[in-house]
Amino acid sequence: MKPLIVANWKMNPSSQKEAEDIFEGIKNGISGTSAEVVVCPPFVFLAELKGLTLGAQNVYSEEKGAFTGEISGAMLKDLGVEYVLIGHSERRKYFNETDESVNKKIKKALESGLKVIFCIGETAQERNEGKKEEVLERQLKQGLKNIELAGVRHPLTSGCLTPASNIKDVNIAYEPVWAISSGDPYKTKELPTTEKVKEISFFIRNLLAKIYNQETAEKIRIIYGGSANSENAQGYLKDAGMQGLLVGGASLSAEEFIKIIKSAE
Ligand code: PGA
């Protein structure tokens, strides 16, 4: 399984020129990498960026029509986009996304032929109240509801079913919300230890095995996100055994992001 290293630029940078500079910088620094690298810029830059696998940061759960301001999976596919982030904590927090809307988006994205990076994670409050496992279980089960993977049905399946998706189309990103940076991944006060992340990744895989089965669960990549940088990347990949990283702040510097990619090789 190739490690998946994803750049989430969020609402950055401010111009096409800067976006192209960062993108070209990354592209030039990683030729021949054995990792799978995906860059998720804001929608408006997607059409002009070429030469690396592209991801979108969001997608709407309907195919087309009167949904002002929204972007469909078909539109993204038409631009050559391969991946989409769904369920990011910032979308849950600022744009009222719920397990239900996340589930609809995952279904529609898979139907449109996009690969999904499904983000889950507990807030500081949920962790402090001892609800981490409960929250992760709820997000995972509800988010994947009615979604068949590699021919295995989700137990909550009822009514319409997403066509059987390739197992490689779904990736889980564990992002403890309290570890996500507000831009500078070197300034975050607290990060999870590699032991904790390893524990959570086992927990998530066991849940996936309960939802689907062991064989299916083993094939799903579980990646880590939250202030990942070139200094801690090795730890999360090698010691915690994560199958990739979702990188926010550090992916806006080509140099820093290249170092992270190299640590995954
Ligand atoms: P960060 O963001 O690396 O800046 O913490 C990660 C994310 O939110 O995806």
C-alpha cells in the first residue's frame, strides 16, 4: 500500500501566481517519489494546476441544479480531479456539516467516481469528557452508512445503495481537532504522541472490520492529520504506522512539503 501524502491548502494562497509557484515547487522536488501525493487547492485554482494528482476540499451531495455556490462531483471529475476531502472538522464547525450531510457527500462523490479522504476526529472537549472513542465510532459508522465497499455491505444499509466502490476509493484521515494548526504547524501547543495515534489507528481499523470485515478493513488507508510537519512526519508514519498524512499549514511551503513526502518514501 503506497503512503498517501495530501496537501490541504485550505483558503490559501491568495493568488493564482502563488498557487502555481508552490505547486511547481512541489512538482519539481518530488519526481520519482514512491508516495502517492495529492494536492487540494481551493476550487478556483484547480483548472490551472497540472502535473500532480489533484484533490478538492469539498463537494456537494447533488449532481446538478439549483444549488447556488456549490460544486458537483461531475464538475470536479471533468477537471481531472481525483480525490476529495469530506468531513473536515473546519467544515463541520464553520459550515454546519453533520454526519448525515457528510454521508450524503461521500455517497455522491463515490458515485461520481471520485476517491474520498473521509476526515474524522474528536474535539478537545469531547476528548476531555472521555468521549473520543464514542465520537469516532459515530462519525465513522454514520459517515459510511449505506456505502458498500469491495462488495461488502454496511450493516446500516437500507434503501438505495451506492454502487460497490473500489476499496482504494476510500481513505480515512484521523485528525484530532485539538491538534490542527491555525496555519503554523510548529506553533500548535499539543500534539498526540505516536503511541496514541497508533492506538487510535488500531481502534479505527477494528471499527472498520466490524462495519465491513477484516479483509476489507486491512485495505483501507488510515492517515494522520494535525500539525504534521517535516520534524514529526517520520514519527507518525514509521512509529505510529500511519499510511499517510493530511498536511495543512506545512503544505504551503514547497520545501517543507517535499521533506514530508521524502520521509514517507
Ligand atoms: P494542519 O492542518 O496541518 O495545519 O494542522 C491539517 C488539516 O486541517 O487538514
